[in-house]
Amino acid sequence: MTILGIESSCDETAAAIFADGKILSNIIASQAVHEQFGGVVPELASRAHHKTISKTVAQALKKASVSVDDLDGVAVSQGPGLMGSLLVGLSFAKGLALSRKIPVIGVNHIDAHMYANFIEHDEVYPFVALIVSGGHTRLVYVEEPFRHKVLGKTRDDAAGEAFDKIGKILDLPYPAGPVMDKLSRDGDPKFHAFPRAMINKGLDFSFSGLKTSALYYTQELEPSFIKKHLHDICASISDAITDVLTVKLERAAKQNKVKHMMLAGGVSANSMLRAKVEKMARKLGINLMIPAMHYCTDNAAMIAITGAMKARENLYDDLNLKPFARMED
Ligand code: KG4
Ligand code: ZN
């Protein structure tokens, strides 16, 4: 089974080949054009996808030494994401599928973040997953492939969004998540006690209060003080976000009595989160899966493996496949 995966939901144009249980290539073209605007500009993203997609797919095929005729299916990110961006990937996938008479497989981007764990870990069920990306923060219970129950989600901002928005307040470049992570490493996480909303109860999240609290806190301070203590402030913010995420994942794992759990999505690249969750999993004696760093943030390898899993379960689509901007629940 040889599957081409295509990802174009936000600002990365990516293509990957998954064949016989392995990722053979994983090409990512990141769009630098958005940096100057401090966030993703949808129209520019679609144009950049359109310009790059053929080249990116060609590179993925070449690197994997696979020809288009070897493909058994084309898996493509169907949503959630930016409509114009998704349409580029979807149209390309449909064109290829039609011309080569191979099936197209629509892949949910959020599911794919989760199943990225099975590139390097054994496929096991049931498990609880914490998916933390730029647009989503959700806890799910997965009983078997593609059967998920949502346990909790954010009521406002996503965890990645919190990192990015608070980073903007601190004048850090976009996306601020990885920058805050790096700065936090030699800062004092107990420098300032930021709020940990909804930590004591339930499995939902809320991060907008933290953003407001960071805004008020910094407004009171001299720029020179912020500059001097930037590492400490970033560490304290990271500490608050990762505390909440770790406690909720632990609660979900205990409530569902699972033997396996996982982290997924861009924020799972965060070093403080990885360390806290690893410690918690050791304490509970639960098997923890975290994707390798290059499979945490947006990539097409996760689309390709999820496509291969869907093909295995006979979950194919046809050329009526449509993109969707938001998750249903
Ligand atoms: O999963 P992803 O690549 O794209 C979405 O589907 O949204 O996640 C991107 C998010 C951004 O908000 C980015 O700041 C955050 O993941 N992120 C991080 C780190 N690496 C990426 N946040 C904290 N620490 C990191 N090391
Ligand atoms: Zn993503």
C-alpha cells in the first residue's frame, strides 16, 4: 500500500509518501510571507499553496523513489483549516486521483495529528489523546480506529493560540510558541503566578483569561524590566499553560482507566509540556506516546499514515469530497 499525503490547511504546503508501514519522504514548504504580518494571511496562504504544491508533491515522490503509477491512493487534509488553502490541496488531490484512476481519501487534520503517533509507536487502543495545536485544544477517548469520543475542549483560545497571542504582547515573532519555549528554558517558572483557569474540575479548557492577565501584568511594567526578565516571564506563562494541560490529561486518563495516552499537535513539541507529561505518565505507569518533533507541527506524513489507516478500514472518498473550515463538535 503506497499512499501520497497532502497537507495545505494553513501555512505549510506539505507532501509525504507512506508505503508498507514506513514514511519514505516528508517534504514541508513553510510560507515565510506571513511573518511580516504577525499571523497567517489567508489570501496569501492560498496563493503560496497554489504556487508550491506541484513542486512539493514532485519532491516527495522523487525522494521516496516512487512514481505516480505506484500510488494506491491520495490522502488529503480535508479540514479544519482555511477554506482557500484546503481547496488548493483538495483540488490537486482530486485532479491526480481522477487522471490516474486512484481513490482519494479525505483526512481530518486533527485526527491526523493524533495518528502521527503511529508512525513510530505501535498502534494500540483504547487511548486518551490530548491534541494541542494552534487552533484546537481537545481531549479525546479513542476506542478503535476512527471512533472517538470528545472528553473536553477549549471554551475560547487554543493552547497554541495562547502562546502566540501572549508572545505578541511580549513582542515576539510569529509563531511565538517555539520562541517562548526556547526563552523559557533558562527562565524561572515561579517568577510570577499566572492563573490556571478551570484546573480543579472537569476536562474543558480556557486560556483567554491567561492572555488578559498577561496583558494587564505587562502593562504595569517598565519595558526594561520586561526585557531583563523576559525568560522568567515566558517560563511563568509556559508553566501555567503546561500545568493545566498536564492535569487535565492525567484526569482524563484516570477517569477512563486507560493503559495508553498520547500528546499530539504543534504544542506537543513544547519541552516543558513533554517533561511534565512524561513525569506524570511514569507516576501513573501509563504508556505515553509523543510524536517525534518533526511530526508534531503541521506535516503531510501524518496525513499519509492516516490515509493508509483509512484505506485499511475501507474508508475511501470520491470526487465529491468537500473541505470544511471547522470541527463539527
Ligand atoms: O499543529 P500546528 O502545527 O498547526 C495547527 O494545526 O494549528 O500547531 C501550531 C501551533 C502554533 O500555535 C505554535 O506556536 C505552536 O503550535 N507551537 C508551540 C511549539 N511549537 C509549535 N508551542 C509551544 N512550544 C513549542 N515548542
Ligand atoms: Zn495542525
